[in-house]
Amino acid sequence: VVLVVDFGAQYAQLIARRVREARVYSEIVPSTMPVAEMLAKNPRAIILSGGPSSVYAEGAPSLDRSLFEAGVPVFGMCYGFQLMATALGGTVDDNGAREYGRTPLHVTKAGSTLFEGTPTEQPVWMSHGDACSAAPEGFTVTASTDVVPVAAFENDEKKLYGVQYHPEVMHSTHGQQVLEHFLYRGAGIEPNWTTTNVVEEQIALIREQVGDKRAICGLSGGVDSAVAAALVQKAIGSQLTCVYVDHGLMRKGETEQVEKDFVAATGAKLKVVDAEKRFLDALAGVSDPEQKRKIIGREFIRVFEQAQLEILQEEGPEVAFLVQGTLYPDVVESGGGTGTANIKSHHNVGGLPDDIEFQLVEPLRQLFKDEVRMVGQELGLPEEIVQRQPFPGPGLGIRIVGEVTKDRLDLLRDADAIAREELTAAGLDRDIWQCPVVLLADVRSVGVQGDGRTYGHPIVLRPVSSEDAMTADWSRLPYETLAKISTRITNEVADVNRVVLDVTSKPPGTIEWE
Ligand code: XMP
């Protein structure tokens, strides 16, 4: 394993992903973890991430210098680079040499371990106030910038390397190459981590954990639960029962996808609960977004609990495990624990009754989203499921601004299907993160169609690009695609006479409208 020490910015997850893209397994640990504990994990290499602080700021995260004396190769980036420099006797000072954003890097030692084969001039992404003015003894300076004399250094003998910039962001055009040079050349690691290993390893682990007991998995229609279920199915076969709650708020074809395609691909035992009427009754007369969310969440938990009780009755009391599609970013964000005892309520699956004791099976806990997709592919899940864009648990219920009714849902389903079809036809699926299609049910506008006046509803297209849904930008879709979607929706969907485009980034807008 390669450990990525997290100094508190968002960079650690990105670094861990890049290491895995280099086909080396990586894990994130907090910078507060004692060095002895890090070393006890037997890391092949350690990467120190960037962070928000100055090394001289009060309360700035630090690191015991014994880390640099353990014989484990270390790569410091940005804040990690400055920590390494100060810990080993170099000079870092606040001399006003700030650099933010794209900066030209001058490689001063061609053929160095990190920069071998990369151009002597390359753009890199900088974000720092303090700067290193003298490298520690025994280190060779390998790059500089117009304002920073020491922008990279290395000590090949001790296997210690550092760069002032952020090689993990795509604006550093040779960043991945530099990272791979550290892993392969500096640390001597063979790139052999693949999702095939993950599948085999997880199947063995699940078999060991579940034994001859039974497990339940809630399917939401999304990628994570589908892949988790497929993996567990492969491991324990008919000992698994999947539950799918049809709340009537899914998009066109999605329920069928789960009922037919998922089952066909995995052979899983599936219990479908048709709860459309129950949800629509509960939502009648409600337009407030938060209230809608609460109602949908509450009903979901009730229906899911009921289904569980029925399965317990059918299958006997040995149903002891609940499968969840928890991903690595959730694990990192919730403190990185490895316990299986506590069951947290998941926005798609809901809480559990107090008197049923389940243990969690979370086979995707080590994986990032793109890796989950690869695992899904490997397990033979259909493309439509594996490449599915994120879709909120409350479904179309929060994409109708106004009261949710069956008619409005059907209308929105038709409009959404057209938008999805055209985006796919234009080959844009992979360019956008997701594209909510929203019905402004309480808004009407005047239009003209044929010879007559219309008084219909607008549909909003909300295509966004994003890395993690925390921030997003509106996607610049080609006009032809937008024109096609607009023409088709206004022609084919009754009661819609306008299509508008949302050109707001997040922040200030959220991705969904409610
Ligand atoms: P927002 O609208 O907050 O959405 O920018 C960020 C991402 O989360 C999805 N989303 C949800 N997912 N349950 C979910 O499982 C929810 O209640 C929920 N609300 C928003 C949204 O589609 C986007 O990907």
C-alpha cells in the first residue's frame, strides 16, 4: 500500500485516485496518525499531501521527522514539500513569493528521478504563500520557477522527493508522469493493482464474513448499490435477496432496468415492492422541497423495513447481513474507521428497526466511483447501469417544482427521456456529470403552436460538469444538441411550450433545483 497523508485540504483524495490510476493501491490516513502507526501498515511509499496552512502558522499540522528516517520512500507535495524541507534543515520563508494557479516550471536537472523524460519547461499548478529558498543538505534542487528558487528537490539515496506544486491536478500537464516516476523509479513499486484483484479479494472476504447466513441488499437503481449487490451475489449466490422499492419517482425505463437487466446480468433474487400509490398519496398537496424530501425519506424507510420483515419471515432468522454500497470517499469523510457495528442511515436505503440486528457488508469501501464502474463492468453489468449518472434518492419528486402528481411525473419522465436520448446520441454522456431535467409545474407561459395560443409549463435543462458534485459548472453543450432537445420536447410532450437552460454554477446554485 501507498499511504497518502492528508493535511486537511481536498487534495488527498485526488492524490489517492491518481496513485491508483498508476495501478498502485493507495489509502488515505490523517496527518494526526502517529508515525509508528503509519509504518505499522508497511507502506511501500508515503505521499504527503498539500494543505491549507503555512508551516509556520500556529497550530499548523506537523509531522514527526522519524518518518523521513524509516527508509520508506516519501514524496512531499506543496505543504508536504515544505514540511519535508523544514524537518530536514532546509529553509522555508514567507518572503512574499506567492504563486497561485498555472505557473511555468523550469526543470534544472534533466534526467532526475522525477523529471526524466519530461520537458524542461512545463506548466504546473501552484498554490502557496511560503516558499523554499534552500534545500536540506544532501538534496539536489531539480526545478525552479520565476519566483521560487527551489520548486522541486530530491535525495535519491534516501528516497526522499518533493515538489512545491500540485502534480495531482490536471493543470500540471506532466504531473501524472512525475507521480509515476516517484512510484516506479523512486520507490521501485510494480504497477499491478487492478479492479480484477479487487473483485477476487472481495469475493473471498464476503464469503468468509457471511458464511452460510443470508444477506439483504437494497437496490436504488444507482451504480453503487447495483455493483455492491452484483459482487455479493457472485460471492454467495442465492443467500442474497435484493429489494427494490418502486416509489413511482424513477425515470422512464429505470424500474424495468433493475427488474430485467440487473436480474438477467446477475441472476439475483429480487423482491420488487410497488409503492407508487403510497408515495403519491403521502406527497399529495405538498410543494415545499424539504417537506417532500422528509416524506419520501420516511416512506422509504417504512416500505424497506416492511420488506425486510417479510424476507425475515420467508427466509428465517439467519438473515444477518445488510449490503451497502458505501464508497471510499464516504469512509474518508466519516473519519476512516473500519468498524462494521454501527449502521448509519443511508439516503437511499434508510434506517433500520432497532430490534433487527444486521451486520454491514460493504464491499466497495475501498473504491472510488470510477473504480466501482470498472468493477461493475467486470461483473458483466449492463452499460446503462454501470455508466449511469448520479440520480437523487428522492428521484423526480425533487425535480418537479410544485406539487408532485402522477400526470406531472409522466410528463417529466417523457421530457427527461428525450433529453437523455439526445445527449447519448450526441456522444455527450461522458462529458457531463449529470443533467437534471426539471418541470416548473407552478409556472405557465404563453406560447403559440400551430394556429393556436398555448399556455404551458417550462422545462429546465440543468447539464453540469463536476468531479465530485461538491462544486459544479454548467456544461457548454453544443447549440445543435440543445436545439434538438428543445424542438423534440416542445413537439412531443403535451403541455410543455418552452425549454430553458440553467447557466448557473454551483455555488451559488445547487445541482438540483430543490
Ligand atoms: P445538490 O443539488 O446538493 O446535489 O448540488 C449534489 C448531488 O447529490 C445528488 N442529490 C442527492 N442524492 N439523495 C441522494 O442520494 C438526495 O436526497 C440528494 N439530493 C441531491 C444530486 O443529484 C447531485 O448529484
